[in-house]
Amino acid sequence: MTIARIWRIAAREALAERGHPDGFVAAITFVATLILVESLAVGPLAAGQPPVAAALFWIAMAFAAILATTRSFDRELEDDAIDAILALPGGRDALYGGKVVALTALLALVALVGGLLSGVLLSLAIALPGHLALVLVAGVLGLPPVIVLFVTLALRLRARGALVPILALPVLVPQLVAATNGTAAAIVGDATGALGWTGLLIAFALVYSVLGLTIVPTALE
Amino acid sequence: MNSTAALRGVTVVLGDRAILRGFDLEIAPGVTVVRGPNGAGKSTLLRALAGLIPLSRGTRVVPERTLYLGERPGLLHGVSARDNLRFLASFRGVSPDAVGPALASWGLTARDADRPVETLSAGQRRRAALSRIDIERCDLVLLDEPFAEIDDAAATRLMQKIRVLAGERRAVVIATHGRPELDASANRVVHLS
């Protein structure tokens, strides 16, 4: 059954990341550095403005997601590990879902650390923490389906390291805008705004997940 | 002929070059050896059979239980050989308990089996990959240069294993430059040019 296979691939990804947490460490380092530079260079007053803090946080998350996803697939290409999956019955169908699940979990950890750092370094006073958590979850859910899709499509290309950000970031703009607005709304206490943007983020996540599950198995040939 | 697998009228184009053109191959139970110079398309033929590259034309017929072992071991770095093989076995519905004895029979100690694969030697990684033959027990086994990187003991074991598979009426396709003695026991030797 495909769901079970998706979980197996996600578990394997978690094992690999536990053995060599380079994707996680790179993503955390990137997000933490950006937030630190933001707090020092822009100054706590300007950096703590909800739209500014939210925008920089989600830009950092997008790049961190690209970094972690690219690293995950680079690992698959070492020793042709990905071929072993693609040649298995159901492996092709489960690969996309498994990667999305694993990277969502990894990004959730990165978002947690990044969110705490933002809160402390930028002295953010969060009016609606529950709503903020919802926006963060929806925002994190929306990133891997898009990025894994483009990394998979560019998998066999030599220039994939350059191509993935070029292809994925423009597509992510609406999501990043929604995540930024939703986060800012939760910080200032606009519950309706936060929930509205959360709904939109979940819709993005669903659309791209369905798209990825549909086209990636064919694209992987 | 009672075929286990077949390629019929297959054309494979990689980049701007047709590697296989209108190629037909019927694979019967037993051993099929594929030979040819570098660049003749031996690996492409095996990858086509494994469904790893698209066919520009023609059809591929392979059993559900097909095992492909490529030129590289296909094991994920950062994960132990044991966990890699357990993961791959789970896709075939094979019990994870089969992994330990198989790795041991290919000469990997329990300690080596639990080390991340990138810390093993190339020969140990190859032996770990070859143990998939015992674990997954497939009807069609595709081996691309399986004797590369392994020592004499492992090569002898692999030759024995190939004979056992042929005796069990399974089909084994081997792409290799070496081991001329394989040809004597093969059902068929395919020469690509």
C-alpha cells in the first residue's frame, strides 16, 4: 500500500538525517544567521516590526527548505541509492510522498528553532500564539510539496543546484506572501486575518501535494 | 520460448544518441550474459529492463519481482547496511529477520552491518548489495558488473549463487567484461557492439 511505502521512505530519510544531520544543520545555521544578522543590522526596533520579522523568517525558511531538500536528493544520488528505490515495486510512487513527509518534519524543527530565536532576538510580543502556531504549521506544510517537486524534476540535470531556486522561488512567492501576512496578523492580534491566510496556505499545500503525487512518478522515468 | 522477461523492438535514446535501436531480447530462466565494449549499451540494456530509463519505442515485459543491482551498490549513505536492506526488503514484503543471515553469508560481520555504509570498503558495500539476491529472492535478477570490487571469496560465492538461481529456474542477466567462464554455463550470450 502506497501510504505504508511513503512512511517507509520518510523513516529511511529520518535515519539518514540522524546519521548525517547535514541538511538539518545547514538549514538551522542559515535561518539562525539570517535572524541574527537581521536583529543586529536592522536594529531591534525595525526588525521587530511584525511584517519585517515575518517576511525575513519565511524567506529564510524557503531557502532552508531548498537547502535541506537538495541535500536529501544529493545523498540519494551518491552510490545511486535512488535507483534502488525506483526499481522497487511502488518505489517510484512513494518517493515523492516520503520525501515530502520527511522534509516537513525536518522543517518543523527548523521553524521551531527559528521561531524561538526570532521571538527572543527581535523581542516579539505575540498577541495570538495559538494562531501563530497554526500559520507556522500551514506555512511549513506548504513548502516541501513545491520544492521536492522541482528538485525531482531537475534531478538528473547537472545544473540542478542553480535551477531549483530559479524554478521554485517564483512559484513560492504567493505562499511566502500568505505566510508573511498570516504570521504578521497573528503577531499583531488579527485572528481573522491569521485564519484566512492559514486556509490559503493549506490550499496551496494540498494543490501542490496532489500535483507532485500525480506527475513525479512519470517525471522520474 | 518460455520467457521470464523480454524487450521487444526497443529503442533507447540518451541525449542525441540511440543506445539501443529496435532491440529484441527474450530472457529465459537461467543465465544470460551481456558482453560488449565500453559504451556498447550493456548498462543501458539492464536499466531498460529495470524500468530505470524510458523507452523511446518498443515494449518491456518483466516480472513483478525483478531485482536490479547496478554498477554502484545503491545503498543510502548515513544509514547502516542492515537498515538499508531492511528498508528495501520491506517493499517486497520480506521479513527484516532475513537481512542479518544474508549479510553474514556474504561475509559482513554484525558490527560491519550496523556501520553507516559509507564507512565500509567498496567491496563490503558491494557484498551488502549482493546479499539482496538472497533476501529479496526475485524471479529476474539484473546484475551490472557484479564482480567489480569484490575479492575472490565473494566472487566464488557469487558464481555459486548464480548457479543456484539458474537451478531454481530464475532468470539472471549479467552485464560484464570479465569472467569468461560464465559463458559456458549461460543459456545465451548477447554481444552488443
